[in-house]
Amino acid sequence: MAEENKNNLDPINEENTLESSLSKTESILVNNKKKITNILTGVLVLLALLFFMKKQVWEPAELEAKNLAWEAQYAFEKDSFQLAQDLFAEITEDFGSTEAGNGALFYKGVSEMKLGQFEEAIESFKSFDADGYIIPGIKNGLLGDCYSEIGEWEKAVDYYEKAGEIAKSEITSPYYLKKAGILLEQNNDAEKAHEIYEEILNKYYFEGSGKFVQERNEILKLNNRAQAQL
């Protein structure tokens, strides 16, 4: 019987407990009514501000940036890289927070590379927010090209390796890794070059795959050359 009473709540006590709990809740709400009202008002004001910014600032800015981007891209496609660089720079300065502004950083970097402005291109690519499966690899590969052009080969190798790792592609990954291997050979690091060529052969151009036969033969030759220097 004692066990039964222990496991079953007294209805009267249960009701008293509930009323006590409700009273405490009501007391909290009354005592903090002003604070809660201020918080709710603040949230509503913030939501209204965000809606205003979206309709009156961000969306018009995005549209204006995209319209200017068409002109810049046309210049880029016509190989007018100085004009393209100027226009893309204008977009990044005036509309940097927009999607078009971010994309302009990529084209600005490529235009700067075409103009031989490799240090400026490095800054553009580093500021560019790359996403997706393909673009991050391309971004790192271009950074590798820029560092290679200014003679910082160790950084170039790092970016080529990063590009190959990020890409995770049997087409682009070997391309970037091969660049790293050749650059290492040119700077008397045949051992590291050999390791990279072996990685390409084992991961992407492995024997018996039936694909990339010509590419595999090219890497085999490079690997043999690197081994001969060890």
C-alpha cells in the first residue's frame, strides 16, 4: 500500500503543484512584461529593417551590379582586359557585398593575370569566395599560376596540390598535380616530384583502367625522369 501511494500522486497535491507553478509563471511574466515587450518590439523592428534593406538596397544593388557585369564580361570576352579589369574593379568596390560583386573578383583576377599583374590577381583571387565542386579547385590552381609567375614556387606548389586535392576529379586533379611535379623538378626537388607523379599514377591514371592512356604515358615519362635524378 505504501508503495502504491508512493507511485500515485495525490490529485489534490498535484492540483496544488500545478497552480503553484502557474502562479510562478504568471509572476515572472508580470515582473518581466516590460522587458519581454521591449525584446519583441526589437525583433519586429529588426525584421522590418531587414525587409526594407532587401527590397530597397540589396535587390536594387544586385540588379545594378549584374547590369554592369554584362558590360565588363563583354569586354573580357573581346580580350579588352584593361577595360574589363577597370569595370570589374568598379563592381567589386561599389557592390562587393552582392553575388555579382563576388563573381567580379574572379574575372578581375583573371584580367589582372592577362595584364601581367600577378600580385594584384593574387589579392583578387584570395578575396573571391569560391563555392561548389569545381570553382574552389580552379581558384587554387590560378593562385598557383600567379605564385609561379612571381617566382614563389613553393607557394605555387602548395596551391597546385591544394587544387588537386579539392577538385577530386580524374581530369583536373592530375592536371594541377602535374604542374606541381614539373615545378618541383625545375627547382631540384626530384624526390617530391616523384612522389606526386606516383600519386597521379596510383589515384587517377592507374594501369588497366583503359582511360587516359596517353596521359598515363606522359606521367610515366615524367616519373622516370624524376627517378633518374634521385
